Amino acid sequence: MTTSLLINKLQALKTHNSYVFTKNASGIDISKTLVLKDILFRKRARFIGYASHENLPFEICDRIEAFDCYAYQKSYTKLGVIFLELLFSNKSYVEINILNKQSEIRQFFIYVNRENNSELLPFLKVDQKETYKSFTYFSTNIDKYPFAHHFDNDNLPTFSFSCSNYQDIHTENRIKKADQLILSTSISGLILTAELFLNIGRTDNKQPEICLENPLYGVGGVSQKSVEARFWLPNSFGFYTDKIDELIF
């Protein structure tokens, strides 16, 4: 099955229908750098104020780094498929170049930690990483906060900004100069996020805005050390046009 046929099939799935993914079934070769053009990322921030009372001469304000992602449903579906191709491989990451000129992120990396014991047993080296041969996806309706109050915070995705120019990573302007977005997670988190993108991409999905917030400063959806994420579909409050190239920032 070609990539286009697979994406069309996945988008057409009705609620609670299933599809069995197997290795190399999508035709996407993640051993090479991939390219996406119908998607763009913009860096944002969410400000949370405390003690903002008229009788107080001060206000406490926290800044939470975030990003907005704008894409068509097909692009989200393709991302979900790429995540699962990473699952079936023995690779630790996938590199995706973002070609849209308005995207502040030029490279998107998906990193999965396959050595789950590495933090508990730092001197234990794995000779052969665990591999997987199939995964059954069940299509599900989602709401605006799909991972709200998720019981397993350790397996939620972590999004981080970074810089292709290594010298910029340790400067005060690191966020301003960041042109890379890294999603790092466990195997369970990889599957969880893949399912999310597949559900966003379904034709039956009526939710145009998906929010993953910090569990300490919001309803949850990402790990505590992650920047927040928001995903938009066309003809929504944030993605207010039919075409991605018509967006103005």
C-alpha cells in the first residue's frame, strides 16, 4: 500500500474501528531525513499571573514556553504513521525538515528512549534493544485536552526547543534563536502521541484545537519539563483560513 492510500484509509476510519500497523507498511523510509511542507510551527508563551490584586503593589507572573502547530489533517495523520515507523525500527530518532517559510522551526526531531532501564541502572548497557512487529490502532474521538490529568505522567511526551547552531544553545537568546523542536518520550509515550495525531487526522474529528499543557500550570498533556503544545486545524480560531499559506503572523 502506498503512503497516500494508507493515509486515506486511516482518515476514513469510523469511531472505534481498528487498523493493524506492521513494519514498513507505509512506504516511509525513516532511515533518511524526511520532509514536510504542509505544516508549520510558531513559538509562543503562556503567561500565568498570581497575586494580581488591586491592594497589592506587585504581580507574580510565570512564563510558560509553548508552540502552536498548524497543519492539514493529512499532515497530522502522516506524523502518526511516522511515529509508528519509528516504533517498529531499531532507530532512536527521526529527523523531519519543515519547508514552510513561515515556520520558526526548521527541524523536527522525534526521539524515543528504548533503554528504559538506563536511568535506574546507569551502568547497565543493552546489547539488543526491544523491537516490535505490529500495533493495533483503534480510532477514538478526542476533545480539546486529550491527555488531561493523565495518570501516567512519566510516559507523556516532552517537547523541547533547541538550536541547529550549537553555540546558540547556551546563550540567553536560546529560545529566540531556536529553530529545532525535539519530542522525546518512552515507547509508551511514542504510541500515545502517534494515536493522538492519527485521531486528529480522522475525517470524523470535529475538534479543531488540541492543547497539551504543563501538569503543574495547566490541565496536563506533557511532562513537567516540557514546553506546552497546541495543534490547530484549518477554519478554526487559530488557523483561520482554508490554506496554510494564507496564514499571516
